[in-house]
Amino acid sequence: MLKITQIYTTPFAAGTPKPLPALLPTYAPFPFLLAKGHGDQVLDDQGKPFWDFYGGHCVCSTGHCHPKVVAAIARQAGELIFYSTAGSVAVRDKAAEALLSFAQSEAKLGLGSVFFCNSGAEANENALKVAVLMTGRTRFAAFEGGWHGRTLLALSVTDDPKITQGLEPLLAPCERLAWDDLAALDAYDFTQVAAVILEPIQSMSGIRTASPAFFQKLQAKAQAAGTLLIFDEVQTGMGRLGHPYAASRYNIQPDLITSAKGLASGVPMGALLISEPIARCLKPGDLGSTFGGSPLACAALLATLEVIQGEGLMDRALAAEAELRKGLSGTCVSSVRGEGLLLGLQIPGGAAKLKQHLYSKRILVGGSSHPEVLRLMPPLNLSPLAVAALLEAVTTFPSGD
């Protein structure tokens, strides 16, 4: 038998080890079996509903099984489920045009083309690769607390030692900068790095925001050094902040914007939105993906955009944020971080007990690497009933528990 040596080892307990599950465990799952979903609720296998403020980790932008998205997927499945980019497909071209139009519907971002892929990590991987191709540099800059994915270049710019342990020799050089620190930006020399990448709101580290001045100075520094600016909008995009993308919210023109999560309402999809000057420099074959931009995903993307725009979900996100902030005032939540429907609830002393309390009230929320912060990433069509249920549950939580 092959002898395996690991950087870290968990010894077997005494006796016979338990049988391995067929599906490799990744994250700790909810303590129930998911069976169905509709709108802002999911149901377990016993038919019990849960208000979903987790949204499948910021993915279910239009809610679960929105009728228009379901119909678009079914219609496309009956016509053409898949063909790679070796063949032209009308729905793929239409999806690219619609996404560029949506992204720039609020502000001129100077975007020229879209590259479709399958996930946020893949979008970030390709963005970083493009930066190397455009600049000839092989170093990157990112920020403390940033989280960009598990592929190698994305992992290189991710600040999470738990998942980089043992892989350091394979990672690209990356300088880690202080978050929302204007003085640190002034002091840093960007001329040696291919790209600087950031999440406009750092999600995993506890919904950390930054000032508009920080984004503006970063853009100016990057441009002066010939360094590409990458906005990782995997979570902040698709209307979640009440704006198409955070770039338009902060009046910034990144060279590259990455998008995923809510792009296709749960059908796996990622996208790299590329500024016009860079898109003109890329040649066929520089980027590629067999499954990226599948007809099925593109149909779901088009339906998602139709719902977000047609049903006013960006305005709904801002209205729900206002309702939550007002209702949480004076509760055990000391502050509400973030914008739109990417929010962090800070609970002094630790958030774990409140999270369990919310589970007991059939409300799903997300944790973070910050022990005092719970994350809310619900569907953008979050209902007033869901908001009321969360507020009641938080209000009745015994803060001294």
C-alpha cells in the first residue's frame, strides 16, 4: 500500500475506523437534509421551512427556483444543453452582451468583452493570468483578510493559512497590504507587481468595508505603476449592494472585474469582465474553458438579469438593508457591517450562540472567520416576512445566554 506523508495528520481513534462517506466532506453541513426551495425559503426532507439568509453562500440572487429562471433552464435544456466554444451559440453571445450592458447600466466602466468560466476561483485565476500576460510581471499584491479562491493563482492572493498550508512552494509571490489604509498605499511601490486584487467588501473575514478614498487612491497608484486593478466581485456583484457592481457604486474603473455566485441563480457560472484596451490585446487561445458559458448557464444568466432588473431587486436589496438596520438597533447586535444584502452582524463576545439560536428558529445564516460576525447573504427578493422573522428571533435572543 502507498505510504502517505502529510503536512498535517489526524490519527485514527483506537479501534476500527468509521466507514468513509462516498461524498468527501468539505464544510460542516446544516444539521438537516435539504429537499426543496422556493423564494427565500428552503425545506428539509420533513417539509419544514427555513428562512434562508445564507442563500447557498451568496448564490441564490433571485431566490430558490424562481419561475422565470426555472422556465429558461427547462426551455434551453430542451433545445441544447451543451456545446463548447468550438461552436457558436446565440444564447452565449446574447448573455455576454446582456452582462456587459447590466454591468455598465449605472456608470461607464470601459468594459469591452466577457470571458465565461465556471466559478469565482476560475474567474480570479484567469484575471491574474491576464495580468501576467499584459505586464510581463509575475508578482501580485493583495490585502490582509482577502479571500479569492482555491486554484493556485487565486490561492496565492488569498489570506487564509488554513488552506495554503503545505502549498506555499507552488504559490506565486504576493505582497499582503493593510486593508483600508491610505498611508500604506502611499508607501507601497506597485511597479513590480502585475496586478493588485481586492474584494470591495471583504466577506469571509467578517464583512469589512473600505472608504471611497481608499478605492480611488488604489486606482490612481495602480494606473501610475502600470499595474492592473482587479475587482473581485464574486459576492458584491449582480446587484447585491443595490448597484450592478461595486465598481459603479464607487465610481472606479477596474481593468478586470470577476463575477460568479449570483450570476445564474445557482447554475455554476463565472465571468471575467475585461476592459476594452486589454480585450483588444488578448488573442484567441489566451483564455479557454470547455464548460464555461454553457448554453444552460447562459440561459439562466439571461433570466437572472431579467428578474433582477424587471422586479427591481437592487432597490429591494437597499430597502431590506434599511429594514434590517432599523430593526436590529438596540439588540444584541452591536453593529451592522456591509451594504445592501451583503451584511455582517457583530455580536460582542462571539456569534456562535446567536447562530445556533437562529437555527432553532429555522433561520439560516453564515459564519465568518471573525468570531463575532455572522453574515447575511440572502436572495435579493428577500420578503418582509423573512426580515420580520429574523428581527423577532434576534430581539428574543437572551444576550447574556
